[in-house]
Amino acid sequence: MLEKYKYHIWLHVIVLIFGFTGILGKLIEASSYLLVWYRVAIALIAIAGYFILIKHPLKVSKKTLYKILGVGVIIAIHWITFFEAIKQSNVSVALVCFSSSTLFTSIIEPFYFKRKIKAYELIFGLLIIVGLYFIFSFEFKYVVGMLLSFFSAALASWFTVLNGVLIKETNSKTISFYELLGAFLLVTIYLIAKNGLDINLYRVSTQDIKWLLILGTICTAFAFIVSVEVMKKITPYTVTMSVNLEPIYSIILAILIWPESETMSYGFYMGTIIVLATIFLNGYIKGKDGKSILLKN
């Protein structure tokens, strides 16, 4: 029985790990820029070591490389705004607002894949807006975090759709490596422009180092490697529905760890139910169509 469902179990482990990313974003005290810089650097080293071990080729054309690095820039800004959203609000608010990526994808995807927007996508988009309106109305004190999370969700949708285009040119492993490299280069340039070469401005606490190692190795490198293998064995429908559990896992973990700051108002949970129910319904229909993208935070 365990052998039969091992890939399904691994899928939920990966989704739970992605959900834990938001928890780490709150635990790590370093700025969002340093957080992302260390995360990407650690993940790059880990994945490069794995590629050397399996002798995975990284050769791509210059044109494709520039495209992938460009997407990496989008990913860097997405991660920075995602973690800053958590710092400006909390895990629950940031993750639910981030779920609006479904709405943004329904707008962006048809443009790149030259198809019409489907009626159910418009309906789901409106339902998500209704759910987010409830959250916005009852948790207005977190407005900055909400706006950052919306922006992060839009960027996440954009790079996910772009990956759908790039996957036609090269394999997913190579794409992910160079995207991480693009993200690392952007944040490095920004930090050097802001802080210069003063090493003291790049220091983080011992406690942060522990969480950053977990974020870079387990939540990024390990999750990426295993998710690629899992998606080869499981149907798009199952993957799509399972990934929709990510915000639920994050919110449950956050409430268990920080019950005082993460327990929200009645209106927040009303809006959350509307948003998540819409996302699951969208995932069900998309899964039946054979479409699935595993989105990593």
C-alpha cells in the first residue's frame, strides 16, 4: 500500500514544505533582500552539487539563457515582495492574498498562449475578488502586506506562464537552475549598490542562519528536485488539487505556532473560504483539462 501511494505521499510532503516557506519568512529576522539572497545562494550551491553528481548538462543557447535569466529577475522580485508581505502583515493574510495568483493567471495565460479567456475563469476571478474584499474590509490594518502579496501573486503568475513557454525550449531542471542564477545576480547587484562591499551589512544572526539553511536546502533545492520527479509519476489533476492545499497548510501551521497573532476575524475566514473554495474548483476543472503547474514560493 505504501509503495503504491509513495509518490502521492511525497507530493503532499512537498506541498507542506512549500507551505512552511511562509513560516520561515516570519521566523527569519533578516531583511527580505538578504533573506532572498541567502536563500538563492544556498539553493544554487545545493542544486549545482546535485547536478554534478548526476552529470546533468546545463548547456543552452545564449538566446534561451537570456530569457531564463530574465525570468529569474521576476522570481527574485516575487520572492522579495512575498516575504516582505509576511513581515508587513502575517502568514495567514499574506498566503490567502497570494492565492489571487489564480486570478492573475487567468488574465495572463491567454495572452501568451493565444487563446480566449474562458467564461468560468472570469466567474472564478470575480469570486476571488469578492473573497479578497471580505479580507480587505475586516483586516485593513494589514493593507501594505496585502498589496505586496497581490503584487507578488501577479509576478508568480507571470513567471509560471513564462515557464510554460520556456519548457518547450529546454528541460525544467535547467530552467530552474538558471532562474535561480538570474535571481541571485539581481539581488547581488542591488545589495552591492545599496551596501557596497561592507561585509558587516551582510551578516545575519546565528538563529537566522539555521532557518536560512532549511529554507535554501529543504524548501528550495530539495523541494525542487523531488517535485520534478513526482510530477513525472502523478497526473496533472492530482498535482493541481494537492498544490491548492499550500495556503491551508501554512495557515494551520501559523495558527499552531503563533495563535495570538495569526488568529483572525470572522470576516477574514469568510473571505478565505470563498477564495480557497474557488481555487479548488478552478484546480478541479484545470486538472480535468490536463493542465497543472507546481508553483513554488
